[in-house]
Amino acid sequence: MRRSTIIALGASAGMAALLSACGGDPILRHPSAFGTECQALIEARGLDSHAGYDAPPPVTCIPVYFATSRAIENISGDDGVLGAADAYRDAIGPLSYGVADVWLPGYVETREGVRERRSGHRPIAEGEAPGVDREPYFIFVTRIQATEEADFFRRAGAETERRDDAVMLFVHGYNVPFESALLSAAQVNHDLRIETGIDPGAPLAFIWPSQARLLGYFEDERNAEASEPLLRAYLDRVICELHPRQLNLIVHSMGNRVVAGALDGLIPSCPTDEITVRIVMAAADMDVATFERLADEFARLDADVTVYASGRDVALWASNLIHLRGRVGQVIFDRPVVRDAREVSPESTSVIDATLVSTTLDVLGHGYYSNDASILGDMGCAIEGLPPEDRHLVQASLRSRLAEVWYLISPDSQPDQLFCNPRRVTLPAAPGEVGAPPPPPPPPPPPPPPPPPPPPPPPAWQAREYTVIFDWDRYDLTPQAEEIVRQAAAHARAGGATRIRVVGHADTSGSAAYNLRLSQRRAAAVRDALILQGLNGASISTEGRGESDLARPTADGVREPLNRRATIDINR
């Protein structure tokens, strides 16, 4: 084991001991009524009324529409409502769907008494469960309901339409329990809306199998990578089933790696209208090289990207030690690490240094993106599409390969200056100048240049053949083979192919009868992989030719890699 890994594990073990001394186990499910629909529960308890309170209401119910790559078990009841505590396991499973109800308090308990919950505050009950009279002061999941895909998109579609055809898709990071991801998605969605008046859209989430423990980092890395194709499939269905006008991706920590892999090669399987894509990368646990590889995907999606980084993020310092590389979410020596990225457009990628306002109240300083009202306010501005120079940020200059400037959120801003107003065209008056007359209007802009000539038509779709290579005496797909299958499936979807023929082959090592069976299995394995990529199995035919059709002729008994193959012929 590398010395840096030992150091990081030692640091994580120390932090784990510190966390365990800070309080009891968190209570994330409603302690007295889990399994109950949230709105019905607050009505039964009289918490749906404002009587005796100023706004907000005592409890707000927020549905979170989630897809997950976690293996699932122990569902009780015909309606899919979960009963067992371990229904969603910390292991990879097929993509599944569900809806969760989150109970979000409007007020919290403090030493001075009850006060209104501030944006960014996520009050978690710990240790002994609170009594029924104190439950309204904490955030809980009241119900988790597994659904079929069609029912999921019917319900999520109704919410998307209600939210002006916008979608907020939240992807969590490392060391996050299943229910905690649901709570984060609900709280961020609600607080963005309340803090800025900007609606981020229907609250969707993608939940991958984090081990939910500090020392589970390496297993989280493996599960994050394995979840990439499942998130890609989920994004495809979100685009094709919900038809959003705007897609807002809010991504935290290691979840940025899952999103990076999912966006790589994402080609919707349906015709799409123009979609506004905004991506918020908070405390991103990825290296600069991975970020650079995303440049083409950002450009293809015409995405506006906002990166939030901090110099106080202890979790990313540990990751830095493990990988011996700076992380995109880090600020080192007062400079964001992501400044070193090349091939990334500064017009579409904004870098925000949140060190001055990020908090270490969560010990690791890793969750600042959602527990600071000023960062939530700026995040809402980014989702609205305001460029950094039109927001309440402090400009920092350094000539670099990403941009000549980045921006800081300053704690010196007044509370009413922290949040954007989409209709504002200039910064407000400085302190001491309140009431100063507005500046004169700018001169009229010059006439626009003539429109560019239309782009050339795309090349006509053509039939194509792909070749998958197998290891000797094997019919399971290697990672390289899986990538070829993905490319073939994408080409088939793009052209609406209806005739796909898979032919398996073998080299001359082994008997002819054995090689015939092996080639048939290879063809079947490729067919199954194409179906997993979303192709219709009825359009795929298979054949095994054994050693009768060699790509490279050899004598009998020769192991030749080019002959251990399956071809994929794609035609309309």
C-alpha cells in the first residue's frame, strides 16, 4: 500500500473516531409513523395549518422522485412501500425507481427556544428518538415507495409539468446513506426555491450504493464507477419521458465522477427539443484530467457549468493524499485547483471559491454547498443563468489556462445582497450609498451582425459493422468489448435500426464441436449486452460459426485473438 494511502486511511480513522464521539446515530426515517404518506400524516396531526405560526408552515412535505443503482430487497405490501430497514442495500443492482416523502420542518429547537429554520439548516435527530410533540422540529423520510418505471415517469411528469417543465436532478457523493441522499435532494430543492424565488424544477435524485462510512472510500469508488452506465440510462429516460425545458444537475463530491462517466457518450434515444442544461459541481472529488475530458461533453450539451471549491474541505484533502493529485473541488494556496484545466471554455464554466463562507460544522467541511444560505443563493443565480459578474461575488484575478478570473463568495456582503434578482442589471449601491440615484442607462447596443450561414447537413446514417474481441476460451465481455457494444447500440438507436445480426466465431484451438458451442455463446453474450443498452431483442438475430470463418487463417490448434470475435451488423 502506498504511503499516501496509509496516511489518508489514518486520517479517516481519526475523523471516524471524532464523529462517533460527537453524537448518537442519526434518525433519518420518521420514528413513529414511517411508511405513512407525508401529507396525510401532517393533516392527521394538525400540522398543515399556519394557525399560531407566522410563515412558513410547521412542516412541508416534499416528494423526491429517485432512481437507484442499489440492489433492492424486503419490499412489503402490494403498493411497494418499504418496511425493512435494509431494503436498499449498499451493493450494485439493476436500475430501479421509487418516490420518497420527505418531512421538512419550518421551525427548529435552539437553546433560546423555537425559531424559524434557516435555509441550509438540515436538523437531524440523533440518539434517542424525539417524542411525537418534538418530531416537527426534525427532518425525516416518512415513506419510500418502489414503483414501476411507467408509473414513476407518470408521477414525475406531472410534477415536472407543474414546475414549468424544469427538472432538478441531485446526485450525492461519498459516505452518504440512502435516506440521507433523499433528505439532501429535498432540502436543496426547497431551500433554493425559498431563498432565491427561483424554481429549480421537479426534485429528482440518482442514488448509488455508497457504503455510508468514512472507511468505505475505496468501495464507494468502485460502486460509483459501476453506476455510470445506469445513470446514463436514467438521464436518457428523463430526457425522453419528461421532455424537460431545463435540466439542472446538482452534483456533490464523488457523485461528480458518476455524472462524468454518464455524460460521456450520452446520446438520447429519442428526438429532443432544445434543452437548457445547467450543471453545479460542488466539492467535486475528481482530478483535473477527468474534468478536462468533460470539455467536449459540456460543449456538446451547450451546458453552463458552475464549480464550487473550498480550501477547508478536509475530505478532499484526504482524497488528495490518496490519489496524489489535487481535486477539482479544492482551493490550495488561495487558488482553485481547477484553474489548471485546459480546453474548457471560461464562458461556459464559472469557478466559485467558497472558502470564506464554507463551514466546518460537519467536521469534514465537505457539505457546505447545501448548509450555507449564501451558497444556496448563488447556486440559484447560476441555475437562473446569471453570469458571475452580475452576481454578488468578489472577482479574483490570476492569468491561468482556464480563465483570467474566478470569483469568491464574500462574508462581508450584507444578507440582502447575497442573493440574485434575475431582473437586476447592475450591482446594488455600496454600503453608505443606499438611496443613491441609479446610473444612467447604457447606450443602445450596436446592430447585430448578420446571421451565420446554416451548418452543413449531418452525414447520412450508414449501415455499419462492429467487432468485439474475446479472451481465450471465454465468452464474457471485457471492458473494451463492453465499450464497443455501447458504441454499436448508440449507432443503432441513432439510425432506428431494425435488423441487427450478431455472429460469433472462435479460433482453431480446441475441437470443432466445442468451438461451435463457444461461438454461439459469444453471440448470445453480445446480444444480451445490446438488449441491456436498450435495443429491442426481437430485432437481433444470432449465429455461431465456430472456427469455420477465420478472420486470420491459421493452422489447427492456434490461439489467434483476431479469430476470437463476434461481429455486429447493423442495418435498417
